[in-house]
Amino acid sequence: MSRLQQNGYAQYSARNSLQYPKGWFMTLIGKLLYKLYGLNAPFCNLLYHEVIRKIIVKLEGGGKGMYSGTLRRIMKDYYDVEIGAYSRGYCFEPGCAERFTKIGRYCSVAPNVHIITINHPMDFKSMHEFAWHPDESDTDLREWSPIDIGNDVWIGRDVIILPKCMHIGDGAVIGAGAVVTRDVPPFAIVVGNPARVVRYRFEPEVIAQLVQEKWWEHDLEELLPDIEEFRKPYAGVCSFKGELTN
Ligand SMILES: CC(C)(COP(=O)(O)OP(=O)(O)OC[C@H]1O[C@@H](n2cnc3c(N)ncnc32)[C@H](O)[C@@H]1OP(=O)(O)O)[C@@H](O)C(=O)NCCC(=O)NCCS
């Protein structure tokens, strides 16, 4: 049984399966930490939450959260952020992604990334919170822009993703410091402010084959026999450049 399965990913082929760890003791600990995380007490500050997240990562396989079912459940239930199996890094920090963010499998998220899914209503008389979120009640008149980030996406350090970007394709690279204002095609490398495609990782026919193959739907244990295929340049140098499309 793989580490991810032990930690709650028996249904690993389902994109974002969210279960507690397996085994009665680990299940109990996972459930307890999940509940403790949600406590609404004065001492439940940022440090408290950080400590709980660190304990969970330690108990559920390390790897910057890549194997943790409990952490994924916390992100989904407390922050409305879905994180696919094997994705790892800063995406488990609560400040990284706003509500309605979906991150696919095997993604890598570098420090200080910000995924923003909401604007203030610019067509209201005032853009101040008193207009769209009166008395800090549940009523929030802003329109969220859900974002769907594909699989095996690498998001570099200090990236900002803005609400008009609603889809980042599988295999895309977002260069360090990029400000992404539009959708990113699969396997594109985008850089700069505003982010533009500098090139693609592979030639179009290789991209088409990878998009069809969907290797990321497999469990890591299934991929390991073919590990050599993943540890060297895959399909030669790519000269294909394109435009960032909506
Ligand atoms: C995007 C990236 C992967 C491109 O790497 P690369 O293929 O080696 O690209 P090059 O260095 O050949 O750059 C290609 C062009 O894009 C520009 N460019 C590259 N990265 C850029 C960036 N982050 N921002 C702005 N422009 C960038 C280069 O200046 C170059 O422009 P030119 O053709 O006009 O000279 C890399 O530059 C990057 O940003 N990596 C992220 C690193 C990171 O955040 N790591 C965190 C730890 S995981």
C-alpha cells in the first residue's frame, strides 16, 4: 500500500479524494487534529494553526504535505481550497489561495504565491466593504471567480494569480514573480507582468500525447517502475512559441 493510500487516498484515481488516514489510531489522531484546527477559541491564532499543520505533515508522510489526507480536508472544509493528491508546498498555507481554488495532482507551489479569486465590485457606488459585506454578515455581494489549476503545474516563487485567470492547463510553468491575468494553456511557460507565454515545454504533438495519456491520474507507486522516464529530458528541445490564450 502506498503512503498516500495509508494517509487517506484509497481512491487515489479520484482527483481530490478527501479521507482521514487509515488505521484506527491514525484515523483518530487525524480526526482530533482536524477538530482542534477548527476550534474557535482565543488561543487559536496563526501560530496555533501552523503548529497543527506541521504536526499533521510530520505524521502523514512529510513531503511538504504531498501525502496528507487530513491537511487536504482542512484546506477544503476550512478554506474552500481543493488540493489534489501529491501536490505539495506553499499551497497548504492558508494565505496562499482564496476560496474556490482547485489545484490538481502533482503540482508544486513555491513560497509566497498568492491566488486571488475575488475583486471588489468596481461598478458599485462605493467599493468599500460597508457596501458589499454589510456588518460583516454572511451576505457578501462580491462575485467570486473560481480557478481550476491543472495537474503537474509548477508555480514559481512570488507569483500572483488574479481573478480573471480561471484556468491553468496541465503541465504549465508559472515563472517566478509572474502576475497572471489570463488563462494559461497546457504546458505553456509564462513569465512577467502581465504574464506572457515565452515558450512551451514540448512540441504540440508531444503535448497532445501527454494530455491524452494523463500520467498524473496514476498513483506514485504505479509510476515508480517507469521512474527513469521521468528523470531525464523527455522529448527534446522545444522551439514552439505561442500566444497566451483566453
Ligand atoms: C520561468 C523559468 C522556469 C524559465 O526558465 P528557462 O526556460 O531557463 O528560461 P530562460 O532563462 O531561458 O528565459 C527565457 C526568457 O524569459 C525571461 N524570463 C525567465 N524567467 C523569467 C521570470 N521569472 N520573469 C520574467 N522573465 C523571465 C528571460 O529573461 C528570457 O527572456 P529573453 O528571451 O528576452 O532573454 C524560470 O526563469 C523561473 O522563473 N523559475 C522559477 C524558479 C522558482 O520560483 N523556484 C522556486 C522554488 S521551486
